[in-house]
Amino acid sequence: MPAEPEPAPRRRSPASGGCGHDPRAYAATVRVARSLAVGVGAAVAAFVLAALVLTVVGLYQSGHGHRAWTDTDLIAARGVALSVADTICVAAAACAALTCFAVSQRAQSSVSPSSGTTTPSSSR
């Protein structure tokens, strides 16, 4: 009777520590990727919201016979011209992205990876 062939070894996912990957490093990479996604989403939302608000302000000013201060160039160098409204929108997006990234990192680091429950954090 011929011998049965040996079954092929099961492939392990990187999360379970297969192929020499450290599961903690994989979890940290996933945590950073999630935080980046949250930060980018917040930046886009903040930019669009600020642009809409500043557009309404500019239309209000120009509709009442005034020059809209949102149309004034604030930065004009090397072929780049950013108005006051553009600069405010970029600043709002950057603040939202950094804040959401930091809060997301902090919130995810307080969750225990093994049980999914939160660990008590020290209040300051």
C-alpha cells in the first residue's frame, strides 16, 4: 500500500504571527493606517466645510458692494497664489487632520488587543 502524501502546511496570516512577522508590529501598522484614514477623512470634511462657509461670507460681502476679503491674495510666490480663504481652508484641514489622528491613536492604544475591552487610563 502506497504511503499517503503529507498534507501541505497551513499558511498563517501575518496577524497570527506567520512568516516571521511580529503580531504587535502588524497591529501597530494597522492602528497607524486606521488613524491616517480617520485624519484624512477629517481633513477633507473640514476643508469642504470651511470652503463653503468662506464662500458664503465672500458672496455676502461682494453682494453688498464691498470687496470680499476672502479674495485677497495672502501668499503669492513662485507661481503659487493662495487667497485668505484658501489659507484658512488649508489651516482648518491641517488642524482637523492632526487632531483626529492624535485622538484616534490615543483611543486605539487604550483598547486591549486580546480582549477588545478598554483599559483604564489615567486622568490628568
